[in-house]
Amino acid sequence: MRIVLIGYMGSGKSTVGTLLSKELGYDFLDLDAYIEEAMGTTISNMFVEKGEIFFRKKEHFFLKKIFEEKNDFILSTGGGTPCYSGNMETMVAETKEVFYLKVSIAGLVDRLYKEKDDRPLIKDLSPSELPEFIGKHLFERNHFYAQAHHTIICDAKSPQEIVEEIKKKLA
């Protein structure tokens, strides 16, 4: 079985994916980590040195490669992955188990503010700028996220509760 987790940064994709992989016995793949390992550099460096277009092409290449070469996995994507290069169409075509981990703007602000120093996209934003930034992104990305086969509302739920909800939808 191939399970793909999509959602905005801070929505819990990696945390939930890791827990789910342990419970189901499938490999967990983090697309960003997979790309960094394959390219021998960080995504931040790719953006700085080669630009976003270069990165998005590599992201699409490695997403397709994972689907071509692997079965029985849980894949956590980057927050923007579904929005570029036909990636959402690829994911929806390759599996019937794409899960959108949906968190409210307020929930994302709360989560991301605590880790903003580790998030290059938002590290320079003030607390008052964060809600508008996230809201704008979610508005732009909603069309893509809405194409997921399943939407899990994640506000006020523990990672384990989200895992249990996903497992019920798989049954």
C-alpha cells in the first residue's frame, strides 16, 4: 500500500508518517530528506544556489522515482509539493490513499511560531505577519490540497489520534 501525506508546513506530516509507519510496518519516506540525500545538499542550498525552478524539477523527478521504484510506503511531502509540476496529479494517479492533514490558520500559527527559527520561509516574519502569510498560502494551495482522497482535520488532535483516524479510513 502506498500512503501519501500532504499538508502545510507544521501540519504534522513527518510526525504522523513516522508513527503510522511503525504501526503498519511500512517504510517511511520524507520527500525533502530523500531529495537532500540524493542531491548531497540541503533544499535551502538548492534554492539559493540553483533557484526554486531547479528544485521543483528535482522534486518532481524524485517523486516519480519513488512511485516507480517502491511499494508499501508512507510518504510525507513538502508543503508545496502538491502545487507544482503536476505532482498532485501524479500522487492521485499512483495511489488512492492521499491524505491531506488539515490544520486551521490559528493552529498552524501556534505550531509554527514555536519552530520558526528552523523554517527559512517564515523565520523573518513577525508574530503579527504570520497569520496573513499562512492564510495567503493556504488560499493559493487549497485547490491542490482539496484533491486528496481523504482530509483529516488535525486541530486539537494528538498525532496518535490522527494515526488512528487514518487507519480507520484505510480499513
